[in-house]
Amino acid sequence: MSKSLADDIVGRLKFTADGLIPAVAQQYDTGEMLMLAWMNADAVRETLATGRVCYWSRSKGRLWRKGETSGQVQVLKEFRWDCDEDTVLLLVDQTGVACHTGRHNCFFHAARDGGIRVIAEPEADPEALYGSKP
Amino acid sequence: MSKSLADDIVGRLKFTADGLIPAVAQQYDTGEMLMLAWMNADAVRETLATGRVCYWSRSKGRLWRKGETSGQVQVLKEFRWDCDEDTVLLLVDQTGVACHTGRHNCFFHAARDGGIRVIAEPEADPEALYGSKP
């Protein structure tokens, strides 16, 4: 994508006072909700420029190229945003698993059958993905 | 749902310093990403108690029972949350349209074909939904 188009998009997005915007990642072909993370303007620009999703890690305080350690990258299929221009929807193709626990997506807690249930099991070993327990 | 289970869930969720948590609504059967809004603890409790989605309106500074004016309610199908317990995923059955613009979902801006495109048109008239332009 051209730099000027990326600049136009960044100019329209409404970032928080901390310079962040929530970004929801959805698997483009199955509709599976994978995760929610945060982007800053640089993360948006890098994602649009490279076609690989880059977030802002609030815990690390730096750009976080999804999969940089684990190899579980997200290839951008389409960049969308909402009516209020304060939320991003990333349609992606997820390599492997999205969740740092080794589960395919992060939303594995559910209120179901009168209790709190874990509704998905890890498909990958976090130690193998990260070299140590995350 | 029992009050004690709802209390357990609220106790696990990590709210921001403002007492809020982002909540993503997805149409339960089609996988369509509808919107992102915010909940506080009371909104979570009311949603779990009634089975109808209630958010916290940051602009109005009060509970916002989705569809209270427009009739475009969200019936809760399942309440999920993520690995970090700081994001909610609401699987819902959306009545009518989710977006205040009359579009079926809020994510109608896209970077596509070298430009910024509006990829969905209103299916309902906002004036009819709200009695005036929102």
C-alpha cells in the first residue's frame, strides 16, 4: 500500500489519549474471532506497508510484530475500521495458533452450563513456541 | 444465570482504571463481526442476568441497553472472554442492524483497491430507528 494512503487512514483513525486504538483480528475465511490487541499509528503504518500484522505491546512498551518469537504470524487480508473510526477490524490469515497459551484463539473462557468453562485446549506447546513458558 | 456465577465472572474480568472492558459482538451463527463497545461491571451483570446485551456508553456516561431506542437489540447467545481476561466476546443474535448508521455492522470502512472504500450501505433509515439523525 502507498504511504499516502496509509497516512490518510492513520489520519482518520481516532486514537486514545495514549495513542492507541483497539484492533480485533478475525480469521478471514472462517470468521473465527482470534484476539483483540492494540495498535498505535506506527503499528498501523507497518501493518499496511508490510501486510503482516504489527501491534503495540502495552506490556512490553514497543511494537510487537505478531509471531516475531513464535512464528505464529498474521498475514493481513483486509484492513477495516468502524463507523466511529475508533476500532480496527483486521481480517487475517493466522499461521498456527493466535493465543500465547497455544490455543487457536484467545476467547476460550465461556459461561456455559451454569459455570465457567474452558472451551478449547492448546493445539501447540507454548514452550515450543516461545522457548519457555510465556 | 445465577447472581453468584455472574459475580464470579465479574471478579475475574480485568477492567481498566476507568472500570471498563472492551466487548466485541459477533453474530453467533454467521460469524459476522458486528461492533465493539465497552462494558462496566454493572453492564456485565445486567447482560448476564437478562440475556440482553447492555453496554456502558462512554459518550452518555450511563448504561446503554443496546436497542433501547432503536429496537435493534442483541440477544446474548454466549458470553466468552479471553486468555488475559481483559476482553469480552459476546456471541449474539442481532435484531435488525447493529450500526447506528443503519448498516448491518459497524466495520464498513476498508482499505481496498488502492483507496478508502465504504463497503456496505445502510439497510435501515437512521431517522426511522432513532426518530432523528443520530
